[in-house]
Amino acid sequence: QINVREPLCDSPEAEEAALLARDYLNAQHNHGYKYELNRIEDIKVHTGPTGDDSYAIEIDLLETNCHVLDPTPLANCTVRPKHLTAVEGDCDVVLKRVDGVLTVVAFKCKTEESREDLCLGCYTLLPLNDTTALKFVHDSLATFNGINPNQTYTILEVGRMSSQVVAGGPQYLAEFIINEANCTGDTCEPLIDPLAERGICTSKGFSFQHTVDCKMFPTLMPIVNDITIGAVPDYPKAVHVLHKHGFGHHKLTALHDPHLSKLLSAESAESAEIV
Amino acid sequence: ATPVLTVVDKPASELGPVTLLPACPGRVRFFK
């Protein structure tokens, strides 16, 4: 016999499950940005015959401006405002409480960008394979490397690229993660080392004229996933290092159901990312 | 047993609308 309860979505019990699910989802993510809880959509608690509670919770998450490699606590991260094209994640998460300890069993997420607020003159999010915007990113990196003659950085990941139509043509706004590089002549190798300096850069403007602002991460985090390395011929000092990833904006990991528990319905199959 | 009669000053229909908080969804923390 299974008893089902439906606690209030704003109850401490629901918040505990939602915040644990949020932290778990962020920990699963090794590219893109951290997500913050926006709303608890629904919660059901199933109590089994052994007395263990199983939580099925639906949460709405919003992208922050903190990259997953940024050690800034989530509480100090800022949720991106809607007008800068909000990226949101809708997740169904199953948690289990055994001996008082709550753990995530499975999750299913779908990531969407808000399009309802598109307006003339607003920034529009671009796919991460947009060649003109990527050229802008590389030009921005070259500018940053030019003003730091003692150190060379490579691109670890492009976080976001967006454009805004202004009088002189499209103006770009990009965010990318940089990694310290070891260069010999025109050949640069990224330092895949926990001690390598990393940071996040924001650049704005045009390829020929832009501003670049980089914030280095204060503490060290090891890279845990495979990376693809390939030289970009046009940019001899800019070795291009990108995480394996699709070309849409960064998404939350779509599905995790290790026990094939059937706890999550397959009503909306999501395309899984290569992570 | 003797039935207990309760005297009601006003019927419920005269007390005005009763607002029930929905259990879900919860509050929006940032924006909808």
C-alpha cells in the first residue's frame, strides 16, 4: 500500500527537496552556468510500506551568471534578467528519503530560452557555432592576450554569444571561459592542470572594436571531462579548446534515470547532450 | 442522546468569500 501526500509547494519539506535537487543538478553540470531555483511547480510524496518517502518534484530553474567552474557560491550569483534572454530549466526530479537522508534518484530536465520578450534592439541569443560571433570571440581573446604580454590564454568554452542590431551592424556580446596556455613560438598548448589559471571574459562590440573584461577564478577546480583540442589556423596564438557540446545554448543534463525505475514519465523525450 | 443545537449568528454565505491558498505551484522567486 502506498500513501500519497501533496504538501504545499512552499512548505519547508518541499523547499528542502527542491534545493537539494537544484544543488544536485548543478553538480552534474560540467559546462555552462549554474542554475537557481525559481519556483516549485508541483510535489507529491509517496510513502511506501517500509515507511520510506519518495518525492516526485517538478521545479523551474533559471540560469545565473556564474559559470560552473566559478567557485562563487550560488547564493552570490545573479540570475540573468529576462531581457538578456533568460534560459530556464524545467526539471522533474525523484528523491528518496531513507533513514532521514534525502538523495536524488533520477531526474529529467528540459532547457528552454525565453523568447516571448524579444524586442527590437534587444540582445538575441546566438547558437554556439555562429561563425561570425565565434570570430568576434577569438578577436576578443586576441585583444585580451595582447594586453597581457606575459601570459597567454586559450578558450576553454564559449558560454554565451548574443547580438544586437545597431546602426553600424550587429554588435556582439559574448562570454567565454579562458584557460592559461603554454606557448612555444606560435604553438600554444592549454595547461590542463588544476593549477592553471582560468577565468570568465565578457566582450562587447564589434570584431574591429570591442571591450574585453576578464575575471579570473580565485580557486582551482580540476577538469573532469574529455576535451577536444584543435588548432585554429587563423589564430596562431589561440588554441581552441572546447568541451564536447551541442551548438545550442548550454543546457542542463537532460535525463538521468540510472535504475530505469520508470519513476519519470517519458512523455517528452529530450535530446540528450554529450557531456 | 439529546441532540446539541448550535446557534449560528450568521450563515456562512454572509461572511464573504473565503480565500484558499493553492498548494501548488509555489511562489515565484525571480520572474515568471
